[in-house]
Amino acid sequence: MRERGARRASRMSAVAVVAGCALCASGSPASAATASAARTLSLNETGHLRLTSKHGFTLNEKGSASGTIRGTIYIHLHVVSTNRVTAEVNIYPSGGSLTGRAAAGYHVAGATAGFSGSMSIVRGTGRWSRASGSGLRFYGSIRRSDDSVTVYLSGRMSA
């Protein structure tokens, strides 16, 4: 009698394990939607921006980004010193937004000023909510006559 009860318990345990594995394998639709794998993108972006406002040593710029990710781009470029700039970069592609922070060396050469440094993706929203990236190449130029900016961004990010 005792042996028969042990076999029954063993069979019930096996059924429970098989049922549990079947549930794990099938998953619910909600968990399938959130369990997407991160993808890696090779960025090669160009932005052409025009000055929208200027406050002290901060240029606020708006334009369009083209390349791997397309959309409206805003840059708040802060001239920190005679040879250094920082920037907050916001791009609004279809389905969300990306925000990055950059630091770069800065030099004036006649009618233009150039900058070159690196950028990190610090935040994303919508379909870009899992975006991240660091050590992205961030460089460009400022036309001093009208403060328009051309910016380039390259490197790898995950989304």
C-alpha cells in the first residue's frame, strides 16, 4: 500500500513538472511582448541645425537628423571654456525619443569652430526605451556667422 502511494505521488510530481514546463515554454502573450532581445545598431548620423536661441555661452539648436535614425534633433551646446564644450542631444525618431550627453574639445578656426569628443545615450522613450550606448564619436562644426551647427555621430548602440 505504501509503495502504491509513493508511485502515485511520483507520477503526480512528474505531471506537475511537465505542466509547468509547458506553461514556461508557451508563456503568455504579455510576457512574449516584453521579452524581446536587445538589438545592436551601427550609428552613422548627420544633423544640420539652426540656432533657435542663445543664452550666454549656450547655443540652442534645432534641425533634422539623417542616417541610421531619422527625426528631429535638438542640441543644447554649452561652450564651457575656450577649448571645451558639452552638449545635451535629443533626437525624436518615429516611435519615441533618445537623449544623449556629450563632451568634446573645441577650437576656433576663422569663420568656423570645430568640436570633437564622445557621447553616451542616457535615456530613451517609447520603442527606444531600452536604448544605451557609450563612447559614441561626437563631432562637428559651428558656422560663427549665424551659429548654425553641423553634427556627426557614429558608433554602436543597443536598442
